[in-house]
Amino acid sequence: MLEGRLEVAKTGRDFFWSWSRPIWAKKVGRDFLVRCNQDEDDVFVFNSEEDSFFPELAAPAITSSEGEVATPLVGQDNYKLNPHTFLADSVCSSHMGSCDSGMFDIKEEKCFVRIGDGKILTSTKVGKKRVTVVQKDGTMTDIDLSPFKHVPGLWVNLFALLSPLTTGWLIPNVGPALTLKKGETFITFDRIFATKDGFLGGVDMIAKDELANLCLQSNRAHDINFLHKLFGHCAQDTIANTAKHYNLQVKARTPLEPCPMCKIANAAQTDVPKQTSTKATKPGGRLFIDSTSVKEMGFGGYKFALGILDDYSGCTFGALLKKKSDQQQVILAFLQRLQAKGITPTHVTIFFRVDNAGENKALKAFLTANGFANVEFEFTPRNSPQFNGRIERKIAVLWSRTRSLLNTAKLPQWLRNGLWPKSFLHSI
């Protein structure tokens, strides 16, 4: 290991310094070829953009003078920096970040990286990284970052802004927001953060993991975040119980991180009260019923989805409908099944909590005509979903999970329109 003090003299594009013996260095691109003697062959390379011997070549600070990035500029939302944020950097020669998820064509390679505050980090590998760019308006674009350096300890991801220019990308802008454009593909750094002396531009880029292999080995531990996606974006307790049922091991000390696809799906959700003053004491004693629909008709001609929630157990049942009046036969078959299993004997009154829509009033007459005189209907007032809050909230959760499934699959719009009914039932 060489020790001593460097005295640097810069002459044009060549750099010379003195040591205990003659040393020569020449800048080639962003790298430095170094010889202990110009006549010798022992040439080695100092890393390009982060060499600690040349502080004037270090990347500029990506933090404000106060040591942290300030809040977004006026007119922006409440977005905050997160592990998926990439800041545009015109100095870096390669993309870099602290997470290696989504990397491929990996080469183990150590490299010193000097960040803006002077601290030196070490990248452990370099390769390519598949990501999905998520714009502020929800638009998603799949790209490959190349080259991408994995730098553990780097507090924010950096996007090498000038690197795409060599492959035909252009950089127009609208105000402070820069846009990378190539053909019909656009990537806009639309997250603008104010600092003390200026501003920074960023965008979310979510690592694209491959989920094609659905065979899980029972003799190895699996990441809970991977199982969250594989099991349909369900809750942590559901993941643990499902893994236990199938004798799958879950990695210890690995927390369930916020799922970006679930956050996108829940972006428009609001709290809906679901309390009720009465509670069923037996299964099938009170059923909350509601239907939901979307603009586009799904495959098979399905336009509506029916949800039935048992007040006692909290268990939810669902069915697909081509028209709302089809719920009569579905609910009749459901009640007959409860009677056949002995869950709701004929002498026990079953309460139905529904809104006062026309199809529900017709349902009451239909069930009475088919021998279910022990059914009592509790009609809620108009425009008061909180009185049927349990099924209303359950359907909202099911829709969020359905959108998470479709977001993860990254299907084209026509397939999303056709497959939403099966995705909704799968969520149940």
C-alpha cells in the first residue's frame, strides 16, 4: 500500500505529481492511467468520477447547505423522497443506488464513489437494472438503466442524466421539469424539490422483479416483500398464515416494506366509517350486501360484481353479474346453501343490510315468493354508505387489491378491462 503526501500539478489534460519516486498519470476520459515510471509497464487505473486525489472532480453535493432536501416547490403535492426516488444528476457517468433489486448482467466490481459531502463509499457490483418509471400522473414506463452501480450506503438514487444522450435521447424541459424523450417514450423528472439555493428534479423508478417462477422451495427462506406480491398484495398476517400453511419459511428480521403498487392503487381511497350498533351472534345472522361495477364490460359479458359479507365472521363472498337483477338467483342459491349446511335453520331470522335501490326492493319480493319468509331487510337511506359501511369498505379494499394485481401484471388497457372480473374474485 502506497503512503505519502500528494502534490498535484495540473498541466492541460495531463496530471503530474511527485512522490518518493517518479509517478506519471494521464487523464483518459474520466479515468486516470497511473505509472510509477513512464518506462515501466505497471499501469493501474484510478476510478473515474470519484477519485479522492482530485477533489475538483468530485460530484457536487446533492443536499442543500442545511444537509437535507427541503419540501417540494409551491404547486407540488406532499410527495417525499423515498427508496424509489432517482434524482437527476448531470455529473455522474453511471446510474447508482443502494438497492440491487432488479439488477441483471451483474459483474462483481469494487469502485470508490465520493459523494458531495466528501464521504467515500464503495460500489460492490455493476450491471443493468430493470425499473418501471412512475410519473406523478400515474403513467408507467419500463426501461433498463445501464450501467448501474450498486452502492450500499448511498442515501438517494442518482440518475446519470447525460448517459442517455449517447443512445439518441433528447432533453427538452418545461420550466424546472426536465424530460428525456426518444420517439414516443417520455421520462419526466416531475418531482421538484426546493433547496436553500435552488431546486432538484427527481422521479420514481421502481425495481422490476421477475415473478415468472412460481415454484417456491420449502427448504429456503423467502423475502416477505416477494411473497406479498406473489400472494396477491395481501396483509402481513395473511402472508404469515399462508406461508405456515404451505410450510414455507419467511426471512427473519426482514420488514414488510410499503408496496409501491399498493400505494398507487390506494391513492384515491378515503376512510369510510364501518361501525354498527348491532352485531350478529351467529354465522349468517346478518348479511351486508352491495354490488359494484366499472365502465368497461369484462370478458364473459360481466358488468357487475356482487359482494356478500357475513357480520359475525367477517367472511366475504362474491359473484359476477351480467346485470343487477341476476343477484336474485345468486342470493337465493347462497341462502339455500346456508340452509343445507345447517348454518341458518328455517326458523332463524336472517337480516339483510342493503341500500334502497330498486334491485334490492325487488330482491325482497323475490325471496319471499321463493319460501324465504324469515328474511328481514334493513334498507339504508339514500346517499348514506356509512350505514352499510362494512361491505362498502370491504369492496373498496377489494378494488384496491384488484388494481394492485393489474398494476403488477402491467397489462395493456384492453386486457385490464377484460380481466377485472376474475381479478376481483381472486382478490376475495
